[in-house]
Amino acid sequence: MQMPDQIKQRVERFYNEVGWQQEANGLYQNAQYEDLRPVSADYIARGHARVGEHLAKQGEYLLDAGSGPVQYEDYLKYSQGYARRVCFDLSSVALQEARKRLGEHGFYVVGDVSQLPFKAEAFDGIVSLHTIHHLPMEEKIPCYEGLYRCLKPGRSMATVDGWGEFSLSRLWGRIEALAARRSASEFELKPESKTGAQPEEATQKAEPAKNSRPAGTYVAKTSANWFKQSVQGRFDYKILSWRSVSVRFLRNVVASNRKGQRFLAFLSWLEDRFPKFFGENGQYPLIVIKKPAAMPENH
């Protein structure tokens, strides 16, 4: 079993040496975990916008806990009304990249989200995207408590991670399997070339990973039931929908055509209409925690 310090060293090394390295196409290696096709653009953007809807529009400091390089334009919008965005990350490479985008609008701090160095009630808003799932199980709730401690009264924080167990997983899996069978059937009907070779994408093999680079990072996902039981009585929260399907689902099921666009528009409408259901039962929850406003001294 890996110790917490070993886990964090593994995460740090992965993002410094792999995740936040730019590839030939100008994207970060970590972009493989997102669906960047035009057909999915509106659906992806809606998820990002949901985060911003729960943050104060203006303030002095926004804490971006596990900021990465702030790689998407939609991420930049969260701090437009703030004097400074505090980018806090375990990866120094991520912060170097974030500085290229934010410049003087940002402060850049290397550190561990489970051990925040900031004073209490320092931030008007806090966002943490795809970060807490990298922590060992025993550090997840202390991390939430630390973020909550740093939040000003009357303000909100928003976190996004993925559930490891969720009720819609079986349904999504069946839809993926159906799409895979249909794709395989269509592929079998395609004529082979004169040489008998299959199309290039079918035969192309991934290059072996270099031994000197870490193969992956550490992720420990939870569930809505685990979260609700673990934080009971600690603070008020809402579990809403960020996105209810995975990137794998998008790539395997959603075709790059108008049918795909209509499907995602309908799914996005459902997530907006029933945010609690899709937040607890879908793939990626948006957890919003609001700190009560401070009571006047004469109360």
C-alpha cells in the first residue's frame, strides 16, 4: 500500500513530466481526458458554465485549488471579476503554464490541497476541478474542511470530481455496448483494400511508453452516498450535475453529426432540469458548499 506522501509524489511527477507537457498539436497531454470535438463543444461549455454560476461574480481573491495550467478559456472566466486568482497546485510546471495565461492577474503557489497555507476566511470564492480525487481517502474530508475554513462567510465554493460508483453507470454502459456493436457491424461491412489491409486507424498501435516517464497518476473516486455520510453535519452542501457522462461515453456514443448535437443538447437540458438527480446518479458531480453569512455582533 502506498503512503500519502508516495501518492502525492506520484501525482506531482505525472503532471510535471507528462500531464502538463505540450504535444506536437499544441495541446497538453492531459487533453486526452477531454472530448475536444466540435460536436461536444456546447455540452462541455455548459458544464464549465455551471461552475461559474455558483461562484461570487466579484471579489478580492479567488482560490483555484489544483489549478493546473488553467488550460481552457472557460476556466479563465471564473476570476474575471476578482482582483487576483490564486493558482495553487502541486505541479510547478502547471503554475508556470498558468502564469503564461494569467500574468499579473494571478498569484502562483506550489502546495498540497490537503494542507492549505492560507489564513481563515481569505477567499471570496473557491473552485477545485478534478483535484480531490487524487487525494488518499483519509485526506478527502480534511481537504474539504480546509477549503471551507479559507472561505469567507456568505460565499460559496465549487468542486468537481468523478464518482467511482453511480446509479446510471449500468445504463450508460449498455448504451456504450450497443454503440460498440453497431460500430463493429458497420466496420465489417466495409470492403478491404486491394492489399487486404484494414484502415489505418484500425491497425495503428500505440507507441510503447518510455520507461523513464510515469505511466499514470493516482485516483481514488468515491460515491454520493460516501460523500453525504462523510460530511453530514460539517457544512451545508448541494450535489448538482456538472456532466453526467464520461469522455469515453462521448467518444464512443456521440457521432460527429447533427444527431450527436441534438442528443447532447437534450442531455444537457435534462441535467439542467434535474440537477440533483444527475448530480448524485451521473458520472461527474458539481458539489457546491456555501458558508453562512457572519451574524452581526449584537445577535
